[in-house]
Amino acid sequence: MVRAAREFAQNPETRDKASEVFQHDVKPRAQEAWKQAQPEIANAKAGLKRFALKLKDEYRKGRDGE
């Protein structure tokens, strides 16, 4: 596998084709997936913040009660 990767890396035509596929296929799809994931990421972030605040409040209640 490493040998094949070296051979591909040394072949200018293969490098050019790989670069073209990356620029025109892989990169746009990755950018679109990232854009679509943003609302879910923001929702998870907000949920974690709410959980952390609730946990902090519960912890403080337990300490104050003792």
C-alpha cells in the first residue's frame, strides 16, 4: 500500500487527477456536509450548556444543604 502511494505521488498525471477530484468532488461535498451539520452542532452545544448549568445548580444545592 505504501509502495502504491509513493508511485501515485511520483506520477504527475495521477497527482493532477487526484487534485481535480478533490477540488471538484470531495471538497464541495465536505463543505456542504459541514454546512448542514451546523444546526445540529449548535443544538448540541446549547444542550450541553443547559446540562452544565443544571448540574452546577444541583451541585450547589447539595453543598448548601449540608
